[in-house]
Amino acid sequence: MRRRDKLAAKLPTAELLRGSLLQRVIRHKSGCPKCDRGVGHPVLVLAVSEPGGKVRQISLRPEQKPMVEQWIGNYRRLKSQIEEICELNQTLLRPEP
């Protein structure tokens, strides 16, 4: 139980973000020299899957990238720690020999 409580005390609570950070390129149909050369405009996007299979994409500013990466990492660590706590709780439910 001490191990479980120690894990629970370390859980991040506010700075969490579920999704994937993607780099996309958008191109204008006409009138943009950069797009006419085939280069396009790189943008950062947070892709979040929603119920029903839809994916919501949120455009990000370049200076937001480190914060978003940190929050996604926090979410993944939280998910892993929750799984570990669940496994520990399962062992507590087993009858002692």
C-alpha cells in the first residue's frame, strides 16, 4: 500500500494533454509564391481523437511546442502510473495464503 500511495502522490494533475503533435504543410491554391514553388507553409498541429473516430486538429504557435510536448509526456506518464497503481490494487484484492 505504501508503494501505491507513493505513486499516487507523484501523479501530475493539471498540466496534461491527450493527443499527438504533428507537423503539417498547408498550401494555398494560387497567388502564393512559396506554395507555387511547392514549399508550402509548415504548421504545428495537436491532433486529438474524439468519440466516433473524428480527429480534431488544433493549430499551435511554434513557441507552444515545448509546453505541448511536456504536457503530452505528463499524460503518458500519468496513464502508465495509473496502470501500475491498478496492478498493485489487484494484488491487494487477492486473498492471502
